[in-house]
Amino acid sequence: MSQVLEIPLTAQSQSFQITLSGRAYRMAVSWREPFGWFMDIALIDGTMLVAGVPLVTGVDLLAQYVYLGIPGKLVVLSDGNPFAAPTFDNLGASAHLYYVTDDA
């Protein structure tokens, strides 16, 4: 059975600490005009793991970073049309970032 955690976001650039599968990270989300929302993930000590990952809907944003050892998936979905790209105004309101893990 999967466990789903919504990562609370607002429609503004932000940086915060988050624990995913028992490990603490620093995550930053920023709007880059005209392209959209992007995410960076670092260790708590500031060591950058991934930078500039676009918040694309309907795919596992971590799929190409399996080597990082983060055991879950990060997925963006929008209300109404799950594959509608998050806009400048709707991130955290009707466009959501989820962390999904599978229990063994």
C-alpha cells in the first residue's frame, strides 16, 4: 500500500526543511519566468543533490535520480486536470506536490 504526503507549498518562492522517509532535506521551490516552477533539493548541511528540476505534472520527478537513495517519488498533480501545469498563482492551492512511498 502506498503512503502519500502532500508537501505544503504556496504560490511564492520558498525554502524549507522537510523529512522524507526519515531523512532531513532542504527543499527550495522557485518561479522562473517564463518557464514555471523549479525545485532544488539539498542535504541539511547545504550539499546540493539536485537543482533546477522543473515541476512537471504526472511524472516521478525523482526517477532520474535513483542514485540519491530517496526511496519515494515526487509527483505534481493539479485538481480538475491532473496533468495541467502549475501556474504562478495556483501552486499549493490547486496544483500539489506529493511524496509517495510504497510500503513493503
